[in-house]
Amino acid sequence: MSKSIPIEYRDFWDVPRIFLARYEGKLFLFDCAFDETTEDFPDFYQVYILPNLDAKELADSWAHLSSRAIHCFGKVPIERIRFDPTRRLEIDSTILDELTAGIAIG
């Protein structure tokens, strides 16, 4: 059963370009970094699980958060993420359930 999961984001261009979601005790990073080669944003997020980071660690730049990942799920098309109407507050948990189904991550 899906739930609304609050997100924290930085950078917004049509959708959050990098955001965090805490779900079932895990911290997920969705990163859609600007591509200098194409001079545009890609149409997917790279999705990671991060270690539990405290507020102080998250107060700094998020540019290299992916380097802290303990697991990478790979690419998820942006269209698969169901945001709230503002696209700034919440996502539907369905994508997180799909990503973590059958995977034991510590």
C-alpha cells in the first residue's frame, strides 16, 4: 500500500533535481545532475541509499552526496516518480517499494 513520503530537496527545474526521502529507516537520494555535455538535465534520477546522515551533514552542499552511497539502484525515469501536485513536498512510496523489493540492505 502506497504512502506519501515527505522529501527535502535542493535545486528545482520543473521537478526537484536532487532530493532526499526517508522511508522504512533508510535515506534515499534521488539525483538528477545537470549534464554539461548536453547542457540540460537528464530525464532520469540516479537513486541511492545513503547512510543515516545528521542535519549538520545535510546542511552542507549536496553536490557529492552520492559518493556517500551504500547502495546504488541505478537510473529511474523521472516520469516514474509520483510527486504531490506542487512537486516540492512529497512522493508516493510505490517507487521505493519497487526498488527495495527483495533486496536486503543494511
